[in-house]
Amino acid sequence: MSGFVEKPEPIQVPGLTHLHTGKVRDLYENEAGDLVMVASDRISAYDWVLPTEIPDKGRVLTRLSLWWFDRLADLVPNHVISTDLPAGAPADWAGRTLVCRALDMVPVECVARGYLTGSGLAEYDQTRTVCGLALPEGLVDGSELPAPIFTPATKAAVGDHDENVSFEEVARQVGADTAALLRRTTLDVYARARDIARERGIILADTKFEFGFDGERLIIADEVLTPDSSRFWPADQWQPGRAQPSYDKQYVRDWLTSPASGWDRRSEQPPPALPQDVVESTRARYLEAYELLTGTAWA
Ligand SMILES: Nc1ncnc2c1ncn2[C@@H]1O[C@H](COP(=O)(O)OP(=O)(O)OP(=O)(O)O)[C@@H](O)[C@H]1O
Ligand SMILES: [Mg+2]
């Protein structure tokens, strides 16, 4: 079982048509045909959108994505048109709403990995490959890879796992030229972001991008380089051979799998509400990631 523990009702705003409720973002179309993307405070873990929100998370993800878009602009154009609140939108959408170019999205999760962990490690342990790419012997959880790799995945519906696929499979689905462009752009953006993060004492272990086309032009969309789309590790605590501490939902995952939650991941039951201390620690972690990366105070 998976999906929303409680599916939120879309908010009605005159002039906006609700398109989709994603795990974290709500999508609307405005009268000009642009996409209005509203980042909520929802959090997902183990394929569930949890019933408890993390205050300010939507604003952190939005502000951080905008900060990164600025730093990537010479590498790839992005989908942002405006940060102005659409007329008639609720005041609490401020700071977490972006008016974006509505793109023809490429149905591939474009993942770059510089370090081995997660689903990459699971595949490596079985076959010494990740997405079909051969890797050297002797790598462990958290090892730096000889060079960053493009490890695409197919996008799953809410509640399903994304599935890692080979570059050849992506080429079959979207064409060889587009596949090569996705790989090149993903790795270029990863390298830029990795270097920026590294100067701030953070390892960008891996990250996921989504791209779309505006006519012939490839554009980077969605959110970029946030704790939801990336694994950020404190560099001074990096120690291959174990799970690394991470600026993301680690508290949530740890609590959900601890006896305190009373929840069995493998059961049919939806996960329970998060206790206040887990909410606070998680919020603090998101804010810390923002402040360390951007070098500016949140408040
Ligand atoms: N410029 C864009 N044009 C069209 N769609 C976009 C654009 N930017 C992002 N999206 C889509 O908006 C959605 C963002 O919502 P969110 O991140 O909550 O979804 P998700 O749970 O990751 O995926 P999904 O909603 O498909 O299950 C994604 O489906 C993403 O592909
Ligand atoms: Mg998403």
C-alpha cells in the first residue's frame, strides 16, 4: 500500500484551473496557459505522502530552487516566468508559488550520481553495475564514484517506485539525440552544483532533475537541488561503509521505522502522524540545508 494518507482537496482560485495534485506540489493553469506550481509543506517517505506537514518546507524548496536556477542559468534555461502571486491566490501561497512555462515534459527522471548509495548501491551489490553501467570492485555505501554517472529512472505514478533504467532504454523511449542531450545536461548541471556545494562543506551525493521541451529547446523544470530531490551530506562526517547523515527526511524515516511509531512499513496500514519533535527536527534540517548552501539566514 502507498499513496496519500489523506489526499488534500485542491484550493479553488478564480482564473486558475487545477490540473494535478502531486506528492508535494499542486499544479494549476492560469488564463495565459502558464503553469502555476504551488509547493506545499507535504512530505513523503516510503512511498507515502504523510498526514503531517513540515512548516515552511514549501517555501524552503521554492527559494532554494530559485537560488540554484540563477547559478545554472548559463548551462540550461529554466521554466520560471515569475514569482509574483497570481491575483486572487491565498496569501499563504506567497513564497511557494511559481508561474512557470508549461512544458512538454520528458518522462524520465534524470539522476546524476557522484557517490554510491540507495538504489544505486542495491543494484551494484547484485551486479557491480548501476543502470547497466559497470563500476569497479570494492565500492561500499557512500563511496565516491570514479566519475559522476547518469542513472535515469522512469517516472512512477504517486505511490509507485521509480524504476532505474539503462541509457539505451531512455534512448528507445525518447530518441538517441534527446537521450544524449539529457545525459550531457544532467552531468553538466551536477558538476556545477557539486562544486558549489563542496565549497560550503556539503557533498552532493546524487540528485534528480526533470526536463521538458518548449518547442526544440530543452528546459530544466520542477524543483532543483533541494533536499527532496538530492542527497546532501555534511562533508566533515563523510565515512564510506555506512549510511551517511543527510540533510533531508532522515529523522522522518528513522522515526517511522523505529518501534516508537508502531508502524510496519511492510503492512497494509498507512503511516501515522509525526510527533512534534520529529516535525521540528525535520524543519530544522531543511532550514539548515538552505542556510548552508546559500550562505544566507532563512528568516
Ligand atoms: N514546467 C513544467 N511543465 C509541466 N509539468 C511540470 C513542470 N515542472 C514540473 N512539472 C511536473 O509537476 C509535478 C510536480 O509535482 P510533485 O513534485 O509534487 O510531483 P511528484 O509526486 O514528484 O510526481 P507526480 O505528481 O507526477 O506523481 C511533476 O509531475 C512534474 O513533472
Ligand atoms: Mg516531484
